[in-house]
Amino acid sequence: MTKHRSPTHARTRLTVRDLLSEAIAGILQRPARSVLTALGTILGVGAFIAVVGITGTAASQIDTRFNSLTATEVNIADISPKSAAAPELSFPKDAEDRITRLNGVLAAGVYWGVRLGPKSQVRASLGSAANSVDAQTQVVAASPGIWSASRAKFVQGRAFDSFHETHHQAVAVIGSATAARLGITTLRTHPAVFIGNTAFTVIGILEDVERKPELLMSITVPRSVAERTWGAPLDEGAQMLIATQLGAARQIAGEAAVALRPEHPEYFRVTPPPDPRSLRTAVSGDLSQLFLLLAVVCLFIGAVGIANTTLVAVMERTGEIGLRRSLGARGMHITLQFLAESAALGLVGGLIGTSIGTVVVVSVAAARHWTPVIDPATLLLAPALGLTAGLLAGLYPAWRASRISPVEALRR
């Protein structure tokens, strides 16, 4: 005779459909709390997408800026031996013309820092100490080509040119910060700066330069005037800045020394641009590691929020858990129910966070006039991260729920 189990002792089953319906019902039962619980994942995944997307977009802009500036710049230093008896520059008078005749050169300019005497001061008016500039102010001697090579922009006035250079005109170009310190606000009154007792008429105020930013904090005078007033540099030799077309920098670096002094090319040290691939990889890698760490921290905070809220929900639903257990639900069923709820909250938060993060990246790129760069794999990975975070966050609360005794639960 075959014995049959009573219905109360029948082995209960929990189908996937029942599990999903119970999880959805549990989430919709307290919608406000569910939204606040998912908010942690939304912020975490959104921050992940935003920082990774902005990192990729910024790295792309770094590539573009590197290609347009650093990869088109060649520097030449005068390393010939100098002495008081022979302080002549190795750069010839027509150095700019010799270099610009090379195919691929856009502009070139010679420059050096002028060494002033200990009693020399830079003033806006002779005999006045009120507008004196401290000793940190640099006086730079330069040929006219330096402005095109450095891509200078002027807020007022203009740069000195070959006429000023040829006729030894005592003119100067100053940066906007230096002009403010000297009290020069307009060029309509033809202001002058005094370097020692020598007056230089200010004909231009710099707004910005894309190369050689030290020019913004300097007073720049024509090369010919500097040589006549203070002589050629002795300790720190002159240098030349060359702006080239994209792809021509390394070729120019190999030809420049011979073009300047065919008889003594060893008088110059030519510095070509670094390898763009290695620099791009290093910069992009550093940015990615930094921002990825921040994104992981945000995601961890979101997971902690889900765990905390789910644990509170378990404590509040003790009576419901006891009732389910008394009706035949096993501990595994309770565990799966709460895991499904936390996973669903994580997945929904991941989807919403991915959308918000994408909008943030596109908005930032549009505001900066950049091209947004987001890896499609990242967009697919982000919701999965939310789902994983929800699952991990719900492990302990689900385990706690499964350990609740039905008798003790019904007594509360």
C-alpha cells in the first residue's frame, strides 16, 4: 500500500514567474522607498558612465591638442661655448628666414631671457616706485617671428615686426597680468615701461599664447634692441621656437641645425617632439585609472544603500515572512524573493543611471564643443554592474530573512 503525503507536507515549489511577480509586488508595495533605494545605484552607475565617458572624451581632446601643438613644435638651443671676448649668438641675423625656407615650417622665432643688473627695475614711470614690478618679472628678447610661432593673441595693440627689429625701435609687448601690475589699462595714451633707465613704448598687451606661456608674465622687446642695450646672452644661451605643419616636425629637427650654421651644426641642440603614441597612452591611462576609481567608489556607496534599505525592509516584513513560512515557503524561497527584489532595484537603477550618465557626457561635450566619446561596451556593462551590485547588496539581508523562525515571526 502506497502512502501519500498530506497536502500540508507536500514539497512546495517557487516558479520563476511566481518569483518575479512576488519581487515586483514587493517593490511596488512601497514605491517611495524603492525609488530611494534604487537612487544609490542610479547615482553610482550614472557616475560610472559619466566619469568614464568624460575621461574618454577628454583623452580624445588631449590627442587633438597634442597633435596640433606639441607634435608641431621644435625647439633649438644655442649650446656653443661663450666668453666675454666672444659673446656672439650662434643664431645668425637671418635665422628666421633660413628656417622658414625649409619645407613644412610655418613660423620661427629666436628668444632669450635678458639678465638685468641688480639695480635695474621695471617701472611704469621713471623715478616712481609705486608701480615697480618685483624681480620675478622676466625681460625677454625675441625676434618678430616668436609671435606667430607661439600663436599669440592680443587684447590690445599688436606685436612688434621686422620694421621695429631692423630700425632698433625701443618698443615692448607685455602680458595682461604684467600690465595690470604696472597700472597700464589702455594703449591710447602710448604708455611706456622703464627697464632701468631705458624707456620702451608698449605697443601690445598679450591676452594668451598657445606656446611658451612664460611670455604672458614677461616684458618682451625686439632682439636687436636687447643686444644693443644689454648685449648677447652669456650664461643662458638663446633658443629658437619653430612651428611646423603636422607630420613635418621630425624632418625639420634633422635639418634645422645645418640650415642655421652649415659650418657648425654642433652649436645647436635640437629637441624634436616626443612620440605622440606613448604620451597619449600615458595620459589617457592615468586619467582612466583615476576616474575609474572614483566611479567604483560611487557604485560601492550605491550598493551599501541598497543593502541597508533591504535589511530594514526585512526587519519590517518579519510578520509577512513568518506567514509565508507557515504556509509552506522554504528558506530558499525567502532568500530568492529578497535577492530578486534587490537585483531588480539594481537593474532598474543601472538602466536609469546609464541614461543619466550618457546625457551628462553628451551635455558636457556639447558645452565644451567636444565630440562625445563613449565605448559601447561600457553602455552594455553599466546595467550589468547595477544588477550585480543589487545582487551582492541583497545577499546578507536575504540570508537574514531566510533565518527567521516562523513561530518567532508570527509572535511579533
